[in-house]
Amino acid sequence: MRPEELLQLIRKLVADDPQRRARGADELTDWIRLYTSTDGRILTGVLAIAAACESDAIALEAQLNAIIQLGDLADDDAVSYVRSLESESLPPGLSDYVDDILNG
């Protein structure tokens, strides 16, 4: 992935609009085969930080799903930001995503 494309994707992931953040996370999963391990670490970090701060349930689900889809490209240290999400305060069904990410 070219640096310009990676930066464009990161901008979507951290956009002010939650619909744009959700779309960015969904688009990310369309290109997983093209990512290098460095791309995967960067994207995992951005997604995990965004998820830890996310207030929109749809965007959060998309972010968590994207981390899961990154699979082996996901960086364990970056994923640790997801630990800050408290299961009892998550929208229904999303605690399973967090559990999958942290306990894989």
C-alpha cells in the first residue's frame, strides 16, 4: 500500500463523523491482503485507539470487526488499547468482539 493510500485510510478512521469512521473501518477489511506487516501494525494501533475512544456503537462495531479481520497483522501491543473498554458499558453483542480480540 502506498503511503498516500495508508494516510487516506487513517484519515477516514479518525474522522469527526462516526459514519465516515465506520465506513473507513469497513473499507479497511476490503484490502487486507494488500497490507504489509507494518501496515497492519499501524492500522491496528489506529483502530484500537479509535475503538477505545468511540462513542458510536456502529462505528465501534466496525472498528472491532476490522481488528479481528486483520488477524495475524494485528499488533498485540496496539490491541491492548481495547482493554480499556469495559464489557458492561458496551452495546449488546460487542463484548464478544472485545473478548475475541483480547483472547483470540
